[in-house]
Amino acid sequence: MDAEVIVIGAGIVGAACAYELSQRGRRVLVIDDGPGGATHAGMGHLVVMDDNPAELALSSASLAVWRQWLARMDSSCGYSHCGTLWIAADAEEMQAAADKQTRLQAAGIACALLDAKALAQLEPALRKGLAGALQVGDDGVVYAPNAARWLLAQGGQSSGHTQGISVLHTQVSTIEDGWVCLSDGSKRSAPDIVLAAGLRAKTLCPDIPLQAKKGHLAISARYPGKVRHQLVELGYVKSAHQSSGTSVAFNVQPRPTGQLLIGSSRQFDNTDSAIEPVILARMLRRANDYLPCLGDMHIIRTWAGFRAATPDGLPLIGPHPHQSGLWLALGHEGLGVTTATATAQLIASGICASACSLGGSAYLPSRLMQSA
């Protein structure tokens, strides 16, 4: 054996799985072909989402683990405990905010409704006339590429284990019965293999039900203090759950650098990484509508990335239904950074045959993949 567990993919989900397994004494080999995927392209928002009970359970459990891990991470991981403001534009969205508050509070998540005046005091750069917001104070942001690197670098050393993590930068060509075949013709073996390679996983397992959702992002020059919270319109949820077409929504994140990271857009089954000016312009107009000061700011970079989504909106976490020893950690769409930690605990608990406080049945790949 080359390792006790091979993890394919060194993004935040793969790194979290490798870290958690190493914490449990496993010798882990991570294989990654280098180009940054969704981890490098995304916003790094650590957010409780409540579109359904399974999503709420996974995201809230994940944030609890993130708080433990972040206490040990260094400043390069760019963590900011900024909280989230879910912005209500009108009375109808204010009712949606109240409904969201009820769901979150029932799950033990601290949050508060803000009227128009309180919102304006917290974020005076927002346009006038907004109805209010729901404030979720324990959300935050992290610079996911550096967090992933930190997790891989730490290995199992922080818990006293000497097995740790090794990383091999190469491309996987096939997976077959406990063997990972590499592009140079060599092979690596392990009794358990974790596939956490995002959309690239479909080239290794074509039966995995993943769909690409393209998104554009833009980042500004430094404007310290202009925005203090992650700002998301309540209409973002409707945008995120569309199953076809193109949509945009207001989503602005204050980075610890003083820059503003601006999203978001969604396009389906589009894997062309080129910037599309029409979509980018729509997204920026939407952001400027909520945050008029953006019109006077300098945008220094724009890019596009791809979310890996499943048909039912929940990730695939657990054993492949008809490939023994193959575990899937895929399909997190826009919540990969948030839910990487609880995903890692579910995968590690499955491999190590140990109990996990979070029930994993809602995320099992078998729900969407026909068993042999």
C-alpha cells in the first residue's frame, strides 16, 4: 500500500478530508493535478444555509467545526468574523427574513431582525429605502486556498500523530479496485480512496450526477471600512435554486485586505472559463443597485469559476454505491467551503467505522446513483 487512504483533490473539501483522517491516525496521500478549482474561484463565505433541513444540519455542524479549526489557523487563512446581513428590499422579503429567523433560531442559530433604520446604521453605504435585514452574527469569511494549504501542511502533526499527509502533484487517469492510475502510467494503492475533485470527478466516474454552474466574480481595489458585513440579498436563494437559464444576485463580501469581493451569477452547463461581459455587467449592475458606491470604485480583477451541483441540491458524501472502497465528497455547489469540515467528519467516520454526531443518510450518493 502507498497509503491507508488516497484523497483525490486538494481543494478545501479534499484538504479537510485529508486533515480529519490524519487526525485519526491515518496515513493519507493527496493527489491533485494543480489547477485551482472552485476553492480558488469562490468567495469563501462561511454561512449557515437553511433551504432544507439537511442543508441546515450540514452547514450549522460545519461552522461549529470551522470555529475549532480556525482557532489554530494562522493569519494567512484570512478569517474574518464579519457575520452576514440578509437584505430585504421590501415588505415581502422582510417576511421572508422573519421566516428565516424562525428556522435558524429553532436550530439554535443566533440571529436578529433589523429594521430599515438599524440596517442603515450598520451599513450606511447601502442604498436608501431598503426594508431591513436578518443579521446572522456568527457567519464569517475565510481565504479558502490558504486554508486548504494550511490543512495539508498540518497533516496529523498537531494531534501528535506521525502518519500525516503527503501530497503528489499529478493527474489521475483512472480509478480501479483500490488502485489510482496516474497519467504517467504509474499506480498508487490504498484500501480507501476519497474522490473530492469537484467537476473533474466526472472524468473518473461518469456515473456521478454532477452539473456545472458557472459563476462570475469581481474584486475591487482597497476601500477599508466601506462594508463591514457579508451582504446578500434575500433573492439570492431564489437565484441559487433555479435549474436553468442565467441569474444574478447581490452578494458582496468585505475582505480583510479592505477589498470588496462582488458576486454572484449562475449559468448552467457552461464550462467555458472565459469572462462573459454581458453576464458580468448584469451582476455588477445588480450590486450597484444595492451598493451605489460601487460605481465610484475601481475593479481590479474579474474571473469565472464553476460550482459542481447535484440534481437535488445536496452534496454526495459517503461510499460509492457500487465501487467498494471508493468514497465520494462532491457536489457541494456554492457551499463547499462552508461544509468541507462536516463533510470531512462524515467521510472520516465512515472510513474509520466510528460514530459521527451528524447523521449522514441525507447525503449518501446511493440516493441519486443506481446500485449495481
